Amino acid sequence: GPLSERRLMDVRLGELPAWLATCDLSPQGLLGGVWKACNSYYDKYINVKRGGPAGISMLLAGYCLLSYGWNYQHIKCHRWRKYH
């Protein structure tokens, strides 16, 4: 397709200056680009059509790592203590 309709990842390095020249760099154009990027991120990662156990397991793994990081000083002190 035309260079102005391509996405950034589809543009070759030699075509980058010409592609940047075709972009709308006005405040409204930049805001529209940010809006489009947010929508594509939301559609790809948040609003998925098929959910599965992967999302829940990632959430649980993140919680375990975060709680371990919060309690590391407490765990470290008890590790070297002798009980007698």
C-alpha cells in the first residue's frame, strides 16, 4: 500500500524519513495516534476474546513474587536464626 497508510513496524529503515514526512504532527494528529495505540493495546492484552488459565496464573505468580519481595527482609532474618 501507500507509504502513508503503513504502520511504523512495516516501514523499512530507508523509507523512514519519507514516512515521517507524511505523518500528521499537529496536536490533534498526535492525540489521535496515542488514542489509536491505546485502543490497540487494550484490544490485544485486555479485551481478549478467549480467556484461559494463563491470565490467572500470571496474576498469581506476580502476587507471589511481589509478596516475597515485600517480606524478604523478614524472611532473611529468620533464615540464620537458631532455635534451641
